[in-house]
Amino acid sequence: MATLKQMHTTEHILTRVMKDHFGATRNFEMHLGEKKSKCDYDVSKELSEEDIRRIEDLVNAEIEKRHPVESEVIPLSEAEGYDLWKVPEGATEIRIVRIGDFDATPCAGEHVANTAQLGRFKIISYSRKEDGLLRLRFKLLPREAG
């Protein structure tokens, strides 16, 4: 079973893949669990099984790169270019979580120190919600599993 730190770090990688390759603007809703997690994205095209395998391959490729995961707190005035929709009103600084040179996102959550600590990413189901968002359900398998 994965830890919440592992699932949260994986969610960051998945969200970057969905933004860069499938046109999502952000993760609209998520639930992270130790057994499985889910994320909702504003992806307009219907995904094929080939797309699902591509998402898995792209996420797993980043996991395999053994990216360091680091964080820093910066003044909000220096945060131009980041997705700031979750920053509380009145905040003067934010924490940025960096996954190597692959992703940098404002986040207050806990993460692993390196993507080598993650398992193998697997999408277990996907569906279109009534509100039009694409829901991906995923889990982390032990590294040796396929």
C-alpha cells in the first residue's frame, strides 16, 4: 500500500502530464488515499485506451528519472507564472514544491524526497462526470509490478 506522501507526489506528476499532453488547465478535484486515488481534469477530448496507456507511460517515465523533490517558500510577489488558484486570500508567501526540472507547483502538502520512492503508476479506471470533467482513478503498484 502506498503512503499519502507517495500518492500526493504522484498526483503532481500526473497533473503536469495532463497539462502538458492533454490540455488540462489544472486538477479540479482530488481525493488521495493509500489504496487508490482520484483526480478530475478539464480535458475536452474523449480518451482512448491508447491515451490511458500513454498517460501511464509518461507518468512512469518521470518516476523512473529519480527526480529529487524539494520545496521552498517564496514571497507571493515572486510567484508570477505559478498556478495560484489555491493560495489563501491575504497570503504573503507560498511554498513551491519542485519535482526535479519537471514540475514546480504551489503546495502545502507532504511529499517524498525523490521519485525513486514511488511505485509503478497504474490507472485503474476513468470516466466522464456529469459536470464534464474527466475523472482518473489510480494506484501505485510495487516497483517490480507491471
